[in-house]
Amino acid sequence: YQINGYTVTYKMECRGKDDLILTEGKTIYKGNTFDGTSTTKIKTKGQPEMQISNKLSGKYIGPCKK
């Protein structure tokens, strides 16, 4: 992962005997909110490649109640 100001980017790779999972994403923080994207590619031997894309967003709503 890399942090540059209020932007976080990351890449992750997981390898198995017959498969590979690659994930890349980017999140930008602005005050009490954030927006981002994440893409995961799944490659399994003998299967078509799959891709999953996500959009992320959120906001701070206060501390957790005990």
C-alpha cells in the first residue's frame, strides 16, 4: 500500500497451486468521508477469468456506543 496525502492506493496478490487473485484499489479521504474503488481479478486454471469491481463510500457517524 502507499499513502500520499489523503489518498491510499494498494495492490495485493495471492497465489495458490492453480489460481491467482489480484486486487487493486484506491480510497480518497475528505474530512469525515471517503470514496474509493476496488477491483479483484480471479484466475483459476481451466476456468474463465473473473473480475469483481466495487465502489466504496462512507462517513464518520460518531464513536461506538459501549
